[in-house]
Amino acid sequence: MWNKSQRGVTLIELIVAMVIIGVGLAGVIGVLTRTAVTSTDPMITKQMTAIADGMMEEIQLKPFTGDGARAANGCDRSNYDEVDDYADYGGSSGIQVCSMDGTVGPAGYKVGVQIVSGSGGIVTGAIPNGDTREITITVRNGANSYQLVGWRTNFGGG
């Protein structure tokens, strides 16, 4: 006997609701899985940026000219006393990231520095080409790379 005051859901309604909720959960889990797999990429980019910024600051704080001699052992840069000492540091493939005294930094990162004399068209006529250096720092981690370009001028004349 059926009474209109009885309430509830039928078996078919429960099955349909479970299918809809299951499909929705599968979609959400798929998105979360994809996000978890690629979540390290921003960290790698941030570390490459920090490494390049640190190297750029180190180079730009050096005097424009020095004694002209460069004595380095591996990644030890403690004897670098001028901007030009960093020219071709790490070569084309880069060198393991390390601090100025040669202490090894984070694994998997390589850094390379290129220094070009002259303004490269950035400043025309204002500063003589011999008094300008374009500094390009490239940091690599596997297939990822980050490049930072800066300039240093001989603003003090020495």
C-alpha cells in the first residue's frame, strides 16, 4: 500500500546520483594529479632566477678594471677582482653552481657567464664602448634554462 506522506528516494535515483558524483570526482582528481606533477616547475624557475640574480649582483659589485690576472680553480672565484674576470665563466655548457669561495651549491644547476665589451646598441653615444660591458648569465637545470642580461659601465673612470 502506497501512502503520499512517505518520502524517500528510489534505487534508480540513487544509482544516477552515484554515477554523477563519480564522474565529477574523477574529473577533480584528474586535475589535482596534473597539478601535483607540474608543481615543481615554479620552484625550479625561482631557484634559477635566484642563482642568476646572485651571480649578476656579484659581478656588478666588482670594480670595472683590476690587475688583469685571473686565477681560478674550478668554480672558486675568490681571486676574481674585476668584471672581466668572469668572461666565459662556465663555458658554453656551464659549471656547477657554487658560492664565491667554491662551496658547491644546489645539485643539478649549472651557470655560465658571457661578458661582451661595448654597449651592443643599448647606449649609443653616451658612454664609450670600451667603458661598457654586457653581462649575460645563463642558468640551466635539465631542459629548463633562464637567462639574465645586465650591463656594467665604468662610471667611476677606473
